[in-house]
Amino acid sequence: MTVEELFDQQAAEVERQNALENRIYCCTAAGCVSCGSEAVRKAIGEEIKSQGLTGKVEVCGTGCMGLCSKGPLVRTSKDDALYGGVDVSNAAALVSAPETLAPLRIDTSAPFFIKQKKIVLGNSGRVDPEKIMDYIAAGGYQALARACTELGPAGTLDEVKKSGLRGRGGAGYPTGLKWELVARQPGDVKYVVCNADEGDPGAFMDRSVLEGDPHRVLEGMAIAAYAVGAQQGYIYVRGEYALAIQRLQLAIRQAERERLLGNRILDSAFQFRVDLRIGAGAFVCGEETALLASIEGRRGQPRPRPPYPPEAGLWGKPTLINNVETFANIPPLIQNGGEWFASTGTATSKGTKVFALAGKIANTGLIEVPMGTPLREILFDIGGGVPGGLEFKAAQTGGPSGGCIPAEFLDTPVDYESLARIGSIMGSGGLIVMDSSSCMVDVARFFMEFCMDESCGKCIPCRAGTVQMHDILLRMTKGEASSRDMAILEELCTLLRETSLCGLGQTAPNPVVSTLRYFRPEYEMHIRDHRCPAGLCEMKGNEGGAR
Amino acid sequence: MSVVTLEIDGKVCTGVSGETVFDVAWNNGVKIPRLCHIGGLPNIGACRLCLVEVEGQKKLLPACITPVQEGMVVRTWSEKLIAHRRLIVELLFAERNHVCSVCVVNRNCELQDLAVELGLDHIRLRYQFPKLVADTSHERFGLDHNRCVLCTRCVRVCDEVEGAHTWDVSRRGALSQIIADLGEPWGESDTCTSCGKCVQVCPTGALFEKGKAVSEMRKDRGFLKYIVTAREKGQWIR
């Protein structure tokens, strides 16, 4: 389609939707699907037919609405309200008289909703991920149009640089700089790769974006390809995300049919194809060089850098790799300009960050907050605090590469630098909350087991070091470790950090280092007194520990 | 090609641009420990034993893949580096069942030499004692996984020099194992040419010639260089 057609189609679709008496949005993200939202959606569809309201009332599936703990979630346009814990028996009421469902209504003026700022998740819960027209009605692909017609490649790059956007995969490398590196490389063949191999335990941000708004990611990739001069893109998505894969495939097909991907995009000379590559269950393939090896069909193992992918990536060609969330930030950024984007966040961390709240917290789910929001606000105002009357103990960010943040640092603003200062990392956005029933030695052991299982085995420090560290931590939780083991554990932490080949090995000791930093007495109690203060570890001769 | 001057361990050394720190150091008599590197094969920077300190760099750099630069100041031995190398070798000894007293390459083993060189006289880590088997299905050679350090020299020499790509690595992490073809017994491999290159480049007794008793196997360290020189320069010289 041409740019004019894009705007015409948008206007037509918006008009059609506004003419409806009621449009019912039923959350069909993985969380709500698992508690039965597909059945609810079907029941609503049948109810519309039996009440003879076809054409007046419409039901559509959407991406994640955020409050996963209250699923299945349904939003109705008639009274602009959100309902939680809906089941099939509510279908009739939702279609014609949603106001009668007052007990199920969720107060959207609660801190969980008003303290958030949605840029990445702006469309999530508002558009049907399986209908491209829904995305277009919400202003979709207009950023691509703006880039192609108004800004040009250099102008697009400038906007991204101006925005101060940093990579959302975890390391926080300035996105504009990365794009510029690729754009500057000579040669006709370049690649754009989207890293959707989200693997941190407890993290589901990328999955929600892919499932809830796949076109956003495709548009972001297309804009990136336009700016750096690439014609081919790959999305490397983990095989476990069946629904995300299915929706991405559908979205790619739809976008190609509408000439928003493929040849002659928006009737210009720009061409860009996107293909999916499905991961086979290796965490290390989220590391960029291992990911590239995997796309090329080789064993998914990291290689030493330099050369970095912007110089020599896929098949030795310049390659831009960004995370799902980074690409999802691009369309609104280009649409509204870099300065608009930079107005949110702190001096060095711009924009918003999506977090997946999990663990011992009342409102588990997906949230998006401006960078620099204090951790306390995220966990207690938005997250609703620790349920069950237990005390907050620590928050874990950054998954197996991150660290545990104790209560004394709850007022730390969440941005790249502040988190690094207290021994954790921003990471990709997993945020796991632990209460006083959690044992920090066991937490460290859990993450070390994860790293041990996921080590690719290429370099010795990571392959054999994680095994030894896990061995020591496991013996600690059984009350069988000595203070000599503790010294060796710390030696291994240094070794892995300083000598491992890739980021996975270098950061594998982080959960141990950060818990040692803030909860050392707990380790000492395990070793000296064979006692687990949380009462979790079962010790020999001291079964069940002691509270 | 331009000449590059750099300082290695306080000694002024010269190399040619494009050469690695490792090669220039060795050519100038500074021996950096290594396990996965072997002259004539592509470097992968996996064993992390050749890590060196370079002035102005926060991270330790693997000498085998770091190109030399004019004015570079390199330290190949420091207390920190020795501690790291010793712990890496210690990790290897604890990882699999390395029993020198019954090994065919006893006193002719790169892993053993490293331990001696680094003064590693005892192991503090827990031995993992994995249950591994030896593949003796090949007519002339054997593969004992107990002694393998996963340096992948065999994989690379078979792929890059012989061109057969019989060897590869299966599974991951501590469970990684060298396999012939798709996990067949070595003797039944369709691709193996029985050239024996893998046996000669193997740093330990993992790959060995049959019929050798304890300490009897001597690996031909000049073998790979001989072949590579012949191929690149057409000179069949030792």
C-alpha cells in the first residue's frame, strides 16, 4: 500500500470501530490463555450471534493487559472498563450489559495502573495481534512511513541518537551508536536481527510484546533496516514461545500482503524481508555471537569479540542485533521524535522499562514504568507489596546475570547506572521478589544450577567452574560445607568474572557475589551452625532447619 | 606487512602486523601457557590459559586471538594470571578422571606439563568422577573421554586440515563430549580416514594409538606444522 492508502485505511478502520456499540477486548496472552480466556472469547462470540448483535458488537483477542494475577481479563469499550477473573458464564452480560458485572470490575485508578507509563506496551491489550488493520488503526506503520518519506536514513538515525535509547537486552549499549556503526559499514549486504531468545527465569516481557503486538516489532525492525541499509532481517525466537511464533508468522504474512514488508515497501524502493529462526532451547543462544552462529546453522556457541557483529556478524556481514523491547520502542520514538522520547527517564537512561513482576508479590504481571522510578514504588505501589503478611527480603533483577537487592536499597531509582552501583544489573526486565521465607543461599544455588545447565561448555572457567560453584552451594544448603569451601567459592567468583569467554560465564557469579555482599551472615550460619535462618534448607541432624 | 614493536614482560619484541600476541611472544622466547591453541589450526580462545594483561585494557585478553599493535605493553605473568591459570588447570583435573599413573602419555602430556609449570601440587576442588567410557572400536586408535579436556583440537584438525569433519562436540556444558559423526562408535565412522592427525594434536592421552602401555605414547608435536608448511609452501621439510 502507499502512504496515502495507509492513512485512508486507518481512518476507515477507526470509523468502523467507533460505530460499534461495544467492542470487547479479551486478553489472549499466554497468562490469560492458561486460565481459560480462549473459552471466554469463544463464548462471547457465540453470545453476540445469539443476541443478534453481529455487526454492532465485536469481540477481539488482544495482548497482555498487565494484571496477569487477575486473569482472564476482558475490557469493554461500551463502558470503558476492565473486568478480571471472568468466566464463560459472564459472556452474555459482557456483550450487552457489562455494567451489571460490577463485582468483577477492576479499579483502573489504582496505583497499579496510574503509576505506569506505557510506550512499549501502548498497544498491548488494545489491538488484536492477529489483525493488521487493528494495528494500522492504532497508527501502526506510520512511523515507517515517516522514516521513508520525511526523515530519510540519516534523519531516522539522528532521531534514534537524539532519543538516548539504550539496548533493552540488558547491557544498555546506546542504540543510536550501534545503528550508526552498522550504517557506516561499507557493502550492500547487511542484516538486522531481533533477539527474541528471552531465557531468564521469571522473565516474560519479550514474549508479551511478541504475542500482544507483533507488528510493532516488525515495524521497528523495518525502520532499523531502512536506517542502516539492510534488506534482510531475522527474528531469533525461542522454540518454547509457540504462540509468539504463530502470531509472528501471521503478522509477517499480513505485512507482506499489504506491502509493508517485502519488496517496494510503501511504494518506495526500500525492500526488507523478515524470516523467523526458532531456537532449540539453549539459553546461551541469547548471547549475540552464539545467536548468530545458531542462525547460520552452526553449534550455538559464543565466539570471542572483537570483531563485533556491527563489523562482522551473520556470514561475516555487518549485522545489527537488538532486543525485542528495543525494536518495540522504535515506532513511537520515530513517530513522536527523539526529543519526545528523551523527555521520559533520567539523565543517562531514557524512556521506559518493562518489568515482569514475579515471585512473592501481590500483583504479578507485566508493568512498564519510566526509567528512574524507585524500586519501592514499583514493588509496593504498583506491585502491591508482599502478600501473606511476610516481610520483604530482596528483589532479584537481571536473572542469572543479575543480583539481589536488599530492603535497604529499596529507594534506589531503577536505571542502568544505579542498579550497577548496588551490584545488580538492569537485565532484560525480570523482577523476582523474595520474602523472609526465601533462603538466599538457596537462591544463589538455584541460579548457579541454571548457569551450570546452560553453559555451552566451550571455555573451561564457565564449563567446569559453574559445576564446582554449584557443588559448593549445594553442600552449603545441606550443611556440609566448610569455611574453606567458602574461600574457594569466592576464588571461583573472581575467576569466572575475569576469565570467562562470554557474558554468560562472566556474569554467572553475580547472584553469588551479590548475596554474599548483602547476606553474608546467612551463608555463615549455613556453614558454622548448620542452620538455615529461613527454615528452607534441610540440614543433616537438623531437619527442617530452625526459624 | 609492517613491523610492529611492542613490549612483552618488559622485553622489547618485534612482530609483523596481523600476528597474534601469542605468536610474537613465543617467537621472542616468552612462553605463554595454552591448551586449545596449536600452531596451524584456527584459534578459538576457549581454554583461557593464554589470557594476558594489556596496559590500558580493563579486561584480560586471550593472547592467541589478540593481534599485536604498535606500542602495546603486555604482561604474560603476574600473580593474578598465575592464580587464574592454576585454578583453571585445577578445574580440569577435578572435572574428569585424569589419572597420570595409568595414562599412555604420562610424562608426555600437555596438561601434566601445565600443572608442573604452574606448581599445582594438589587439588582442593571436589573430584566430579563422571562415569565415562573409552571408545576403542577403531582398529588403530582409541578415545578415552576420561582424559579429554574438550580443547577441540581434534575437531578442528579433522575439519580444517584433513577435511573429513568426523569429530564434533555433542551436548553442552559439563556434559559435552567429543563424538564421531552422529555419535557412532569411532570404528564404524563413514567419514574417518584413519589419518591419525587428531591423535597427534591431542594434548592429553584422550586420543591415543593402540598397543601403547603406560608412558609409552609420544605425540608428534611437529606433525601439524610439517603438514601445514607442506600445504602452504609446498616444502616437505621437518
